[in-house]
Amino acid sequence: MPRYFDRAMTLAALILSASPVYAHTIVGNRVFPATLTIDDPGENDELVLPAFSYLQGTNWPNQPGPLSYSLGWEYDKTITPDIALSIGSEYDWTRNPKAEGWSNIDTEAKWGFYQDPTHEFIMSVGVDAEIGNTGSPQSASIPSDPFSTITPKFFIGKGFGDTSVDWLKPFAVTGEVDYSIPTVTVNDDGSYNPTVLTYGATLQYSLLYENSYIHQLPEVLNRLIPAFEGVFNTPVANEGPEPIDDFSPRDTTGVVGPSLYYIGQYFEVGVMAQIPINHASGTHVGALAVLDIFLDDVAPTSLGKPLFSAPLSPLAHY
């Protein structure tokens, strides 16, 4: 198998098993949780520690690949109520074969340019920069990328609390579209770094919302948000030559699955089953999990408030 393709499949497994580390958002009466496959559409002061991922990749020809794990962290800081900066990274390791290493430092600037609390609707844009050579050195068993990747992003969220149908009001949807552009397209060893379109969505049913605005639920249920979500990666440029085997560097990879979130007063816990959409994405169901600490609730007048704004008012009923 060509070296460039072997490396591409290894990277695909690591990308899909990478720990997403995201925040939560409040728009009107709606809480959008920190979902595990895509980012939520808002800007917040939060600390994600840790985010965990597990997924088994695939080796050619359609054989079980390495067991890929990761533990990630992220710190989100609001500059104004509508602008936030974030920084994070993750530690990756595999079994069969055994390998490990730190990923590059990842930074992002995000701007919420439109919000309609009455209709629980929000849109944001962002620019992410994964900074090359800021993780494990090239001598590591899982080295960090020696190049940087720049990713413009678009986020959207809509809750249905403005409808007249009670059973529909707890529902919400979110979506994200990214376009990742590496600063180096061909490596010294001949392997390729493709430009990748990433897109995903969630469908949520908020028992938290139902308990607050429709009818009361048993206490064990009233802070839960079950969801179904997915994220997909499609190479769109610089994929490299087409190999003559079962996999292609042009394959779309992704995962889908059910998830469940618990929203506490100061934190969120979320879990999800990762179901690969094809053999290129993985061979078995994996898992995602996150602990998200709401700094805007833990320290609303200091660490948790925007740098250039008065503290945000929390929602008392949550």
C-alpha cells in the first residue's frame, strides 16, 4: 500500500476518535448543551476537562485497525458577550499497535453575529487555527502535524419553543459546517494533507425544557437532554492519487449515534455512542464523554464574565 494512503487512514482514525471539547449556550429559554460531535452555536466562559473518545479504526483490507483513545481539554473565554476565544489540546494513544502523543495546540475565535431569544435562534461564525509543531515532536510514536491548519466555521441553532404545539416545544436542532485548509499539502514523504469539509448536526429533545415550560417531570429526568447526532468528513482537495484497494483518500468518513446530557447548575456531563458510517470510519461502536464546567455560573462576577462587559445574568429557573 502506498505510504501516503497508510498515513491518511491512520489520520482518519485519529480525527474520528479525537475528543471534541465544546461549550453550552443559552438563547432565550433554551439551553443548547455542549454536544459531543459538533460545537454548540454560542460563546461562553467554560472549562472542558476532560473530554474522552474511543473508536477502533480499520486497516486495509477491511481488517480491524488500532484502538484509538484520546483525552482532551479546552478553555473558553468571552471577550465580549458575543465574542469568545478558546484554546485546547488532547492526548492521543492507540493499542495494536501501541503509540501515543500530544496533538497540536488548537485555538479559535468565535463571533455570535445573530441571536433571537424569542425564537430561540442563533448563528455564529469562527476561525480555528491548529498550530503546527506545538504537540509531540516528530520523534514521538504519534507525532503532531508539522504544519498548521486553518478552519473557517459556521454554527446554527434553533429551538422550537416558539411553536404552538406542546409536544414539539422541547425539540431543538443545531448544525456546524467547517472547511479545514492545511498550510502544507504534500509532505516530504509524499503523503498528502487534504482540504476537508466537515459537517454535522444534532436533534435534541430537552426534558429540562419540558419540565420548566410544559409540565413537571420526575426529578431523575428533569435535567436530561437526549439527542441524536452525527459528524462527517469529506476530503474535497489534495486527496492524493487513487489507490487500487478497498479504501480511497476521497472516502467520506463519519460517526452517528444517540447521546445523553445532564445539565447541572455548574456543570454538564455528556455521553454518546459512536457508530461508524462505513468501514473507512471504523469497525466497532465507540464512545464519547465530556465533563463541562460552567465558569460563567461558578464565578459569574470574575473568571466567568466577559472581559469587556458586565456579568451576564443567569437564568434562575435552571
